[in-house]
Amino acid sequence: MFKTLSLSLLIVCALSADETLLDGFDDNGAVEVERTVDESDALLEGFDDESASNESEAAQKRATPKSYSFEGKITQSAAYSYQNDKPHDGLSSLKSLLFLEYNQKLTENFKLKMNGNAFYDLSYLIKGRDDFSQEDVAALESEVELFDAYVQGSLSEKLDIKAGRQVVVWGKSDTIRITDVLNPLDNRRPAMVDIEDLRLPAGMVKLDYYHDNHWRISPIMILEQRFNKNPPFGGDFNPGLGHLPPRHTPGSPSYALDVAGQFSGFDVNFYLADIYAQDELGLPLIRHDKKMQMAATALNYVYKSWLFKGEFAYKKGFLFLQSGTEKQNRIDSLAGFEYNGIAETKISYDFANKHMTKESTLFEQDSFQHALRVSSDFMHASLHANYLLALFGKAADKGGFQRAWCKYDIRDGLNANVGVVDYIPGSGLFDMIADNDMIFMDISYSF
């Protein structure tokens, strides 16, 4: 059923898009005003001086770059659940979202960046709030949140600093998290969007020291401890797991170090972290009041049209809510590739294993994950077709999800997106949400 829907979706996206694209207009070009005065018209100089001076000043203002910028995006999205149970059947979401960003040049070497968003989901009002749990309404009906808020600049020729709420991405995989451990995720509606749109910024101070044109050394102090936003009790992704126990948010800082090297044909990272661990999909809940330590590495290697990637991490000191004070250590590894040998197309595949060093009755000692991604551009890169398949289990038999979607750039600043997501049963978690399959769409205007 879903394969047919996915294929039909891609065909409809390709056929329905208009072949004639609207050209955007560049409003950012500098305006030059050039004036000459003929010496033979000296009698007219008295009349021209004032207007010429005014126009010259106006031209200079237009040509001088602004020290600040203000931009934003308005998005209207909707999701329809075509086989779920009440009250989550039918219209699952009708969300209006406003995103705003402000950039300010503070000095020659420093700048300020701030952004955030606000959303309101009208579906709860349309269907009736009384049919939903209080936790569901509180978490997903409306929200106002500050995202990035940092100052960034150069302390010297080789030393940069970035301080404030920010996202720091570790690792090489676009889908599976192995070494990407510093920022929490918004998992309230899992599998609806990619990880890059799920990361939540946290307050950090990050230094970047550059050495020998190849190496970057980045010590990090995490001052704001934030954790994943999990599906609320009573929501369509947590219909019956019960209320989560109170979680302690630590006040003490945590620390991390990234040493990165870039060379011809490959790059490598070495990571150290002493941080508070995040909850992970399909595993028992982690205690937030104790730190875990990680030593890890990640590698990219380019060969012709192929990009090979790998990640390896040793994580020490996990504490799960269900296991009391018994600590667990874990070895995580990932191998994958991207192929770019087909015009306007990228194919990638990642395989990961998470191995607990001690046996436990709470979970399997080994967990596996597969991720296949295909993306293609059509119509002069104005139509973007994508497919993602994520499956769990060594033999890909423990459930997962697949998502297909098309994004069409209508014109500069205006785009539309439509897709479908299918949750695949095979384990307790995915059996529980297997009927959450949805059709989703949105339209966005950037200004």
C-alpha cells in the first residue's frame, strides 16, 4: 500500500510542477550613481549642487552594507492520519508557525545571532481539547521558544569563540546518532522530519583554535543542560506508556572536546565528552542526574563518486531508570556510504550497532539500525524528491518507518512540501504507533 502511495506521490510531484519557473529578483545589489558636470554648464552649477549632493549621499547609504539583518519565515502545515484511532484520527495537525532571525555586526570581529519561533496548532480547537490529554495539549498546541542566541567572533588570528545557545553537530551520519551527543532532539512527533530540523540548541561556550591549516581544536563547556522533548502522555506517539517520572535537570556544567583534521580526500575527528546522556529511541529511559563519558572518532573518505564514512564510540557510565544504580558501558559503531555518480541524485546507506558490555533483562545486548536515503533534483533543481527508510534489528525485522516527500521551489522565498510517512511494526515501540501513518504538507514563505 505504502509503496504505491510513495511511487504515486513522486510521479504526481514531477508532473504537476510548472515547467516555467519564475525568476527571482535580486534586491541586494549595490546601486552606483555616477555623475559628471560639463564645464560649459557652469552657470547651472548653483542649481545642481544641492540635488547632486543629496543623490550622492543616498547612493552611498544604499551601497554601504547594513550592520544588521532581520528575516523570517511563515509556514502553514497540515497532517492527516488516515488509519489512527480517535481522537488522533483524521486531521492530526494544522499548525501555523512563525520563525524570526536577527543578525547584528557588533564590531569588526564579532557578531550577534538570535532566532526563535512560535507556533499554534488549530487542530486541538477544531476537534475539541477535551478529547485530548492535558499533557498532549500543553506540549503540542502552542509554543514560543528561543533557539539560537549567541555571540561569535575572533579573539586572534587563530582563535575563535562562540558563546550562547547554539547547535554543535558531531559525527558524519545524516540519520543515525552515534557521536552526535551534545544537543537534544525534539522527538514529540518522531520520523516526521530529519535530524537537522530536530536538534535543540543549548547554552555553550565553544573555542576553535586553528593549527597548521589542517587541524582545529575545539574545547566546549556546556552550561545549559537540556534533554530530549519526548512524546507527551496521551499523545498519538505515547498513547499508553504512562506518565514519565519527574526528571532532574542538573545545574553543573558538562564538557567536551573535538579535534578535527582536514586533508586531501579525507577528514577525521576525535571526540571526548563528559556529559549528561540523552534518551534514545527504543531503549530504556536514562537517568539525567549522572554523567556518562565518551571517547570517539569519526571519519570521511572520498573516492571518485563515493563518500565512505565511519563512526566509533566507547560510552561509559549509563544509568537507566529501571536498573537502579547499576551502570552500563556501551560500544557504538557505524559504517556507511554516499554515492553521487548519478546526475542530480544522492544515494546513502548507514548501518549501526550499539553493544552493551553487560547482559541485562531490560533490553537486548545488541541493537541494530539501518538507514537508506535517496534524493534527486528535477526541473533545474526546483523540484526535490526524497525517500528515507529506517529499520531496526540486525535483519531489519524490528520495525521502523519510511518517509517519501517532495519539495517544490515555487519562486524565491516560496516553497511547498508534500509527503507521506509509514510506521512499520516489528517491536513493542513500533507496534504501538504502527497506525500513525500520515499524509503531510506545508507551504512556507521566507522574507
